[in-house]
Amino acid sequence: MKLTKHSYLSKTVQDLKPSGIRKFFDLAAGMEGVISLGVGEPDFVTSWSVREAAINALEQGFTSYTANAGLLELRQEISNYMEKQFKVSYSPESEIIVTVGASQAIDIAMRAILDPGDEVIVIEPCFVSYIPMVELAGGKAIQVQTLKENDFKILPSQIEEVITERTKAILLCSPNNPTGSMLNKKELEELAAITQKYDLLVIADEIYGELVYDEEYTSLPSISGMKERTILISGFSKGFAMTGWRLGFVCSPEEISSAMLKIHQYAMMCASTMAQYAAIEALKNGRSEVDEMVKSYRRRRNYIVDSFNEIGLTCHMPGGAFYAFPSIESTGLTSQEFAEQLLKQEGVAVVPGDVFGKSGEGHIRCSYASSIEQLQEAIKRIKRFLEFLQINENSRQENKKS
Amino acid sequence: MKLTQKEMEIVEILEKDSRIEIEDVAKMVQLSKEETEEAIKKLEDNKIIVRYITVVDWAKLEENAGITAMIDVKVTPKRGVGFDEIAERIYRFTEVSSVYLMSGTYDLSVIIEGKSMNEIASFVSNKLSTLDSVVSTTTHFILKKYKHDGIIFDSVNKDKRIVVS
């Protein structure tokens, strides 16, 4: 018997849009000689000491399950790390859960807090999974669009405008994917005041919290009165260059933590054991490597943002992550058109901004997690592409005249 | 001498790739091209940046594949000048590529490059061991260079990431 969509698939899933990133991946994957600025992960391979720790764990035969919340030793290390690096203290026994990437942490956070129809304010442009995650958990994503004029930083007044009776939480990602924008302490305090005024939770996705370049980073729960209303999500993927290990964690007050742990134990059991051993090593001895990576990203960020502005694509200086988000509005193309033509003509892959939400239109996301030589070549090609567009535009104008 | 943070950045960038365009260095450290040139000149004048060289994998060239030996040298230090005088007498030989004063069971670590094992043997027996202060030498020949000055020879650095994610 042939299954038919209509009768068997969940309505929610049928309504989910496929990821725009995926679509672009299919387009770029078959091409030769592509320089990709489309990659959402570090160009560093996980440091050898971390890889070696995983090998050792395998040799020792650590191949069984761990506690649902993760190895206690790892949770203790995470607790120390949060205290030292982000000035907020969480109990390893009751407030920390080790997850399969930050993505799973977002999933269990949503499922733990949402009843059907509950609203979550999602700040756009944002990572492609946010809205589907809210919807899969039965919630309603209320999108708020940040503006280029504000360097894509959310204003508390924008949040206040969309708050309703059903608003339960704000999903915040700072530093942001795709814009790289980061909220500093003052800006977070203003946002905190709103959440306290309306008694909201914040799901703070701080996965890029290690990768900041100018201002000192402030973790949201470190702000007074915020720890009790924050579900903090972080992990090892970006800061420690461990994307493929799929290891993240979520810290929150005990009540929320035990609710999330219920979902986690039924749906996931526990995160990969050898990855957890690797993460212990990363937290114990990985600091200097992280610092080196940050230094290297900072140089590349400076280079690429400066270069974009030089060749005529206006680009704000992002405070963190490894994305530049230049405007391509001057070309008159949509971000999809720009990205597709650029890929076909010059073999440079970027991600069109509109896949991250309407407010991303007119922009492209360019990851600078590539070698400086690759970035130089990419800039050269994009410059040539812009000149080509210009010549076309000029000749069109000529034709009109004659 | 103390460097500013930007000067330090410049040193680190050039140490990895001394042929990078000044304009690119300037962008990376957020200085103007002129300021960057000035900083580099200052670094050169103060001999912080001593020289720009090329790392060559000589082993790839059959005819030029030389031989490198590391020699542990025990010496008797002299009153007043310590190890410096004998070190100088050793490093002045053009065959000697590096000399380090070491802690531990011997005093000087001397690295020599020669065309053949014979050439190095004759240097050690005729020139090095005959120096007054030299008490003993132990010569180790390098069989294969895997990593040199932070550079892994023959490393395959293929980007394993998916193109768009």
C-alpha cells in the first residue's frame, strides 16, 4: 500500500518550510572549485589534545551510557567554566544538562515550556531552526525584525510592541547568526528590564559567546534578576571547533531543568559518551587554543568587513560569531538572485539573507571561517561580479536612451 | 622592548606569512596602510623582525637533499664570559645553523647542516671537538623532518566541511 501525505503526515510537519540553507547547499554541492563563504562552522579542526582524549576514552572502553544529564565530571567542568568565563554559577547536580548540540537544547527548552498556542518572540534575522523548533513544540513564533540602521540589534521597544497575554518567552541569539551582531551589557540590561516587567522567560542561545572581538561579552543570566528567568544554551561546536561531535549544554533554574531532563531522558537518553570525555579535555586544557582561534577570527573579520565596504557592499562591523552580513541592495538584485548568480558565475557560495527571515532580505551571509587566502580570492571574485553587474546596468541604461 | 597590541598582531601575521600584502595586514589590524608600513619599519629597525625567510622542504629535491645533525656539546665555561665565548666560536662556522645554551646533561645544542654524513663527521672531529673548551660531543643525525618551525611537511589540508551549512 502506498502512503499518502494527506492521511499520514502531521499537519505541523507538512506546514514546515524546508530550510533555505539546504536548498543552497544542493545548488553548490555539485560544483567544482567553489570558494565557500556559506559554511556555518569553524575552519579549525578540533584541537589534537581534545581528539586524543576521545581516542583515549575509546581505548579505555568508555562506551556505555552516561547519566541522563551527562557525566557529572563534565557538568562540574561546565559549572566552573560558566562561573569563570561568564560570571554565572549553576549547580552541576541540578541545573545543567549536557545535550546533543545546542540544537537539541533549543528543542527541549521549547518543549518544556510551551503549551499549544503559547507565543515565543523570535528575533529576526535568525538561525533557520528557531521558528520550526517553536512550531514543532506547538507554540507560535512571533517574529520581530531587527533593522540594518540599528546594526541588527533588537530594541526593547520592538519587543514590547508584540507582547500579548500568550507571550511566554523571548528567543535571543547574541552574538547572532547570521548578522554577527552582539548585545553589550547595557543593551542586555534594557532587554532584561522588559522581560522582568512582563514576567517573561528568555531562551538565550549563547553558542557564539566565546567568539567576540571588541566589547567584553556579557552572558544574559549574569545580569541581576535574570538567572531565574533564563534558559541558557551553549555548547562546544563554535568556540571549541567541535561541530561534528554534537555536544551542547543547557543551564537553567532547577524547576525548568528537571522538566527538560524528563524530555531528554525519554527522547535522547544521553549525549555521546566519547564526545563528553573529549569535552572535559576541551574545558580543562583548551583555553589557549580558543584564544588563538578568536584572535584569528578577529583578523579575518576586520579584513573581510573592510574589503566589503571597499568594493561597495556596505557592511556593519559585527561584534561576534564568524559572519559578515553585507548589504547587496545597491545591486538591485534580491539576495536569492545575487547568491545564485554569484555562485554560477564566479563560484563563490554565500547564503542569501532572506533564508534567515524577511529582514535578512537585501543581504548575504558570508562566513569568514576560511583561510585568509580563500577570503582574498573570494573578495576578488565578488568584486569582479559587481563590476560585471555594473557594466550590464550601464548598457541597459544606454539601450533605454537610444 | 614593549610592543603595542597592534604591533604584536603584525608580528604574528608576518611570522605566518611574510609575503602577505601590506594592505591586507592593514585591514586585519584596523590601521591605515601608512601606519602599518611605519609599524613594520619600526619592527625591522629594532631587529624584532630580523629577516624574512622561506621554509623549504629540501627533502623533495633529490640532488640537494642535505643532512642535518644535532650535536650535544659539553664544554667548560670560562670565568667572566661563561658560555658566550665558546658559543661564539662555534656559531661563527657557516656550517652551523643554530646554537642554543641548554639546561640538563649537556651545555650547547648545535645544529649543523652538511651535504653528506662525511662532511658532518669531519666538521665534528676536525673543528668542533678540537676546540679548547669542548669536553665531549654526541652527534644525532636527523632521519626525517615531520614538522619544522610549526609547519607540517606533506600535510594534506583538505577542507572536510560541507559547502553550505
